[in-house]
Amino acid sequence: MSSLLEQAVIDAAALKEAAIKNAENAVLEKYAPEVKKVLDQLLEAEEDLGLGLEEEPGEEEMGMAPEDPAPASTVADDLPPAYGEGEKLCPCPEEEEEVVMDLDGLLADLEAEAEAGGLGASEAPMDREEDMLADEPAPMEESSQVNELIDILEKLTVDVKPVPHGHVGGGTEAEIEEAELQALAREQDTEVQEENEQLRKAVEDLEETVAKLQATKSEMAEENVKYKKAVDYLSEKIEEVNLSNAKLVYVNKVLNSASLNERQKTKIVDALSSSQTIEEAKVIFDTLQSAVGSAKAAPKSLSEAINRPSKVLPRRKRQADTLEEQNVRRMRRLAGLE
């Protein structure tokens, strides 16, 4: 920030110097003909006065010599030519070209010449003085012109406007520098400093709150991982318990079934024990029960074969009925018992 302000101050100083030089050049170019005209009139008046004094008798005898007009010619030689008036000159002087003019010295020379012209006119004879005064400008007019020139220079020096830096839509160098200085001054303001301090404290509080929230978030993330592991473990255990309950239900149904023998029950129970899911146990139970129920029941074990009487017996030969048995059967038929 400091380097930027220093560069802006340097640019502003250079811009001011260039503007002052432009103003001086413009004033000199504009008023050079008038100043030259005034100086020519003064020189002509002095020459006329010198000629008049030389014609007066006794002037050389008294040791009086005409005044040396060298200073006026020197001032006239120092003035810049006026042939450049009306041409469009560059608003910014080149770095190689420097126009240096001592305005204070020029004004002092003009005033000195005006006073010298007044003294010469007082020493001349009265009859020639009227003619000289008719030709030369009055001292009041000369002083008014000098004052007017000074006022113009002061106005031009004060009213120098900043030159734009060339960016489209941008401000001038002076405006940018002024904005930077205003921003710097605003930062130095007590109220602004207090507001900035409050804002800094608020930012620090927010940063602390964000840090706490981030720490809480990390802790909650770790807890969520633990809870997820616990939920997964409990889900597996619940599935195992449900599978065991389903197996027990189907085993009880098989063992309590009267249509199955021991061998069939054992086979179904073994198949149910090897099942991995509830759906698999249900499918095994339904499939084996339907297959066993459709087949004809037959004794498979030795105990069942011993306990269950055989329905296939050898047929005995029928003996001839006696007369008494025949009568008994006839009576029973008559009685409706057979």
C-alpha cells in the first residue's frame, strides 16, 4: 500500500510539473506578440527620447549621455518567437525539450523599463514630452497589462486540471490518488478503527465457532462409525435368531406330523438344519412334506415292522359245515342278523 501511494504521489508531482510547463508555454505563446509589441513601443519611445536629448544644446557638454537600451534588447532577445502561435502543440512536453523562462525576471525588467521610460519623459522638454506621451503607452496601462499577465499566470497555475491516464471509462491519476488518500484517511479515522476492531473480533469469534463445530463434526463422525458397526452386528444377530426360530418351528412341525415315520422325520430335520436362510428352510419343509405325503407309507424300520401287524395272511381252507352250524346260520339269516 505504501509503495502504491509513493508511486501515486510521484506520478501526481510529475503530472503537476508537466501541466505547469504546458500552462507557461501556452501563456508565452499566446501573449508573446502583445509583450513584444509593448517592448517595441518602449524601445521606440526610448529611441525617440534619446534622439531628442542629443538635439538639445549643451547636453554633451554637461556630460550627460543617452541611456543604454541594452537591457530592453536583452529582454527582447530572451523572449521566445511567436511564429508557433496557432499550431497544435503536444499537450505533454517531450523529455528532451525543456522550456525554462524566468517570469519574475521578465516582469522586473518590464517594470524597470516602464520606470526608466517615465524618467526620460520628465527630463525631455515640455513640447517634445507631449509628443512622446502620445506615442508611448501610459505607465498605468503598462502596469495594468503586467498585473493582468500575472493574474492570468496565477489562474492558469491554480486551475491546472489533471490529464486522464488513457484508460477507457477510468478516472484520472489525480482521482485515483485522491481515492487512495481518502481510503487511507478513512482507515486512520477513530470511528472506522473501532468498526474495524469490532469486525475483527466478530471474525475471530466466527473462526472459533467454526473450529468448535468442525471438532464436534469429527467426534460425531467417529460415533456414527461406531453406531453403524453396532447396528450391523445386531442385524446379523437378529437374522441368525430369526433363522434359528424358523428352523425350530419347521422341525417341531415335522416331529409332530403323524404321517411321517422316523426315517422321514430324521431326513427332513437334517435338511432343515443345513438351511442358511428362512426362505430356504421354508422351501425345504414344503418340498419334502409334499413329496413324503404323496408316497404310500411303508414300514422302514425294524421296530415299526414288528409292532405293526401284517395284513397279508395265508388263506385257510374252508371245512365243511356241520348240520348244526348250517341251522344256526339259517336262523340268523331269518332273524336278519346276517
